[in-house]
Amino acid sequence: MPFRRFITVAALSAAACLGFDGAALAQTIELKLSHFVPPNHTFHKWATAWGETLEKESGGRVKLTIYPNGQLVGPPPRQFDAARNGVTDIAWVLHGVTPGRYAVTELGNLPFTWPKAGSGSSITGKRMTELAPTYLAAEHQGLRILFMSPANPVVTYSKVPIRKIDDFRT
């Protein structure tokens, strides 16, 4: 299943799992998505388009309200708790802003943990999403992981070759 379709199905399934009966399903389901980046960020633009897709594919029954810049719950570390406590339905967060809180998940962002073929592509994110229910659910109690996307490896560009740590000092 393509990633975008997977996310749409996941959101619609999450909405359906809220326990609505037949009459309630005819009503509009409003989902709140909170994140910490500004409205001109790529993620916000993607989320806006995703919300439009959800609304269109649900015949207008699912609406997504997006709260950028932490305006609903504050800075990044609060996003996880807001989703867990029901303040928001969906939160987009980087695990790196909560060091030590999600130790197993953080392993996916350590240097040299990615297969070379997966670097900079959706391969690693897709694989982490597939493995999340088995290996990451315990440290995400009260949350449901819709998708994971590890940070790309840091690349350093230099006019001179860098082969060892001391080369950074020159």
C-alpha cells in the first residue's frame, strides 16, 4: 500500500475506532493535528494537503484542523503528552527533542544505524513504521504511531578531505 494511502487509511481507521454508531458516522469527525513548525515549513504544507485529501476521500465527513508553531500545546516536548492526554488527536514530533524518554526509538537516529541504500529515502521510515508496533509500542503507551521518519544523516561538506576527527579542527 503506498505510504500516502496508508496514512489516509490509518486516520480514517483511527476515527472509526472512536466507537461511533451508524448515526454518529453520518456526522463530521473533526481531528486536531498539532505540530511545532511554522506554516511555511514543508511538513505543514504536506499536512494541509493531507487534510484536504482526508476531507475529499471521506466525502466531507473527516476534517483536519492543524495547529502549527506549537500554538495549541506549546513546544515540541509537550506534543507527545498532548496526544496521549487527548488534547490533540495527532501530533507530529521529533523524538530527539525528548532525549532519553524514548530510548529504543532514538536508536533509529544514531549514526551508522541506517542501511546505506536507505539513507535519505523513505525506506528507513517505512521499515521503522512497520517495526513500531512490535518494538516501539511499549515506550509509547497511550499513543498510536501512524508513521515514523528518522532524521537524515548529517553530511559535512569541505574543501579539504576529512578523514579523522582532528581534521575538523583545521
